[in-house]
Amino acid sequence: MRHDRTVPPLTPTAAYRAARDQLLAAESSEAARAGFRWPDLGETFNWANDWFDVIAADNDRTALWIVDAAGAEQRLSYAEMAARSDRLAVRLHEHGVRKGDHVLVMLGN
């Protein structure tokens, strides 16, 4: 008896991770370029939601390490960065920004 085993398609997050891992595993930049293929991420892939929020969930590793001119340091975890991103999204929504709107953010150096 023959069983056809179809492999389910990768989720967008898994497809993105597989492409990233292939690049990181390459022995040279030439090998990375030669073997790389853009993954099928679907029509609705959102880097913030489908990648960053997935790796940030309950992740207390340092994502951002800020050292100011006076030498004071601040470290933010992936989970903290995701929480800050969510707060910003809520604030933008409160000000009328909706999905698909274009937003320009200007920050000091």
C-alpha cells in the first residue's frame, strides 16, 4: 500500500527563517548568492507581525543596547521592543492612522 505524504507549505515565518538560515549557513557570500531563492511569503506578510513579534514573544535577550554620549547604558529585550512597538501602533491608531496608510517618522540622531 502506497501512502502519498504531502508536505504542508511552510508558514510565512518558517519560510523567512529557512531563507535566513540558508544565508547564514553559506560558506561565502558567493555561495549565499548562488543558493538563495526568495521565499514565498504570501500576499500579506508583515515583517513586524510575522517575524519580529514571533521571535520577540517571551524573549528576554538583548535586542537593543543604547549607550549615550555620557556613557549611560540602556538595554531593551526583544519582548520590551515588541511591547513598545505595540504601544506606538496603538497611539498611531488613536491619531487616525489605519492599515495601509503611509507614515514618515523623523527621529533625532
